[in-house]
Amino acid sequence: MDTRGFKWLGIFGAALLLAGCASGAARVSDPRDPLEPYNRAVYRFNSDFDKAFVQPAARAYRKVTPEPVDRGVTNFFANVADMTSAVNNVLQFKMSRAGSDVGRVFINSTVGILGVFDVATNVGLPSYKEDFGQTLGYWGLEPGAYFMLPIVGPSSIRDTFGFAGDVALDPFFNLEKNQVYWGAVVLRAIDQRADLLDASDILEEAALDPYSFLRETYLQRRESLVHDGNPPSGTGGDDVWDEIDFDSPAEI
């Protein structure tokens, strides 16, 4: 997205924030979500945008793309993510994890043919996928208020700054902004959305309030990721992610 696009999203978000604060402050109930009126407005916008544009594209992509090709595309972008993960593990002084990430990139980029095949997992190198939001959390920065980003989805104040850091670290960010660049950006977004189709269908069918459920699961998962799966006790209720295997691409 170019600068004008980000500026439009900022104006749109500010307008929703002012409208929400003026008319719906009494609805705020969760102390982690003081911006709930704004967040719910953005959630509705994201949901409508997703149903109108992103979901149809993702369903069409999954329908026409053979499973081995779909898996190869997912693996390719996961290999790119391992590069930024390596940087974040270094920033957290987790050198063994950083070494694993570097090893994964090397093996998958060579033997795995630019990451199309995930050879590294088969030889025992785990994938960590650390991001800059986790790095900020590792160094003690609290998540702050829950924050719903237009188009992007659930976040927090800390993870919003982290998202900006991830964009800057993304190898694609430094490419020339041509048709190849934007094609890769769109393909990655559609591939990730296709992998989450089943999860989103379950969310819509099972949750009485999908917004609250998404908020709770997002915050719990981020807390778990920041603490490498061992969050301090007393930070929330029962962990709804306990039964989910995050190593499965369909559930990431």
C-alpha cells in the first residue's frame, strides 16, 4: 500500500475513533479494550471487506490451486518469514533459535528450491516465527490497548509498532514497487487467507460474539508467544489455544 493509502486509513480510523468515543463509551467493559467502540467499527468494516473481496478470492484460489502448489506457495512465504524471525531472535539474544532460523533459510532456499519445499523441518530444524511485536514484549514493553487495524485485523498498541518493524524487515519491502512486488503481496495475502478459511467459518458459527472471541484468543495467543509458550500465571482465563497446534499451516 502506498503512502496515500496509509494516510486514508489513518483519517478513516481517526474518524471512527472520534465517533466511537462520542457515542459508545458506556459500552467499554474489558480494561484491555478501552477503544472498543472504535475497534468494533473497524471489525465490522474488516468483516464486510473480507466477505466481499478477500474470502471470494481465497475460496477461488483454494479451488483452482492443486494442494502441492498451494503448499509450495505457503512454504515459500514461510521461508521469507524465517529471515525476519532470525533478526528478531538475535534482538532477543536467543542465539540458538536465530541459528535454527538461519539454518532453515539456508537449507530451504537451496535444497528446498527457494523455500518451495520445507526440507528444514524434515531434518529437525524447528520454525519459531518471531516478530518485532514479540521482541518488544520480550524486553518488557506491555501490550497496551487492544487495537483493531483496518484490513490487517487484530493487534495491540505494542504489536502495531511491531507490525511497522516487521514491514521494514520484510525482504519484499526493499524490492522495487513494480508488478512483481504487488503480485507477491497479493498472493501472500490470498494464500494466508485461504489457509484460514476453515478457522474463520468455525469462528462465525460457534461464537455468540465473534468480536469478543477474536479479541480474547488474539490477546491470549500473543501473551503465550511473547513468553515462548509459558506465560506468567494470572494473566487471563483458560487458554483457548491450548488444544491448537500452531505448527500446522492451516491454523497459523
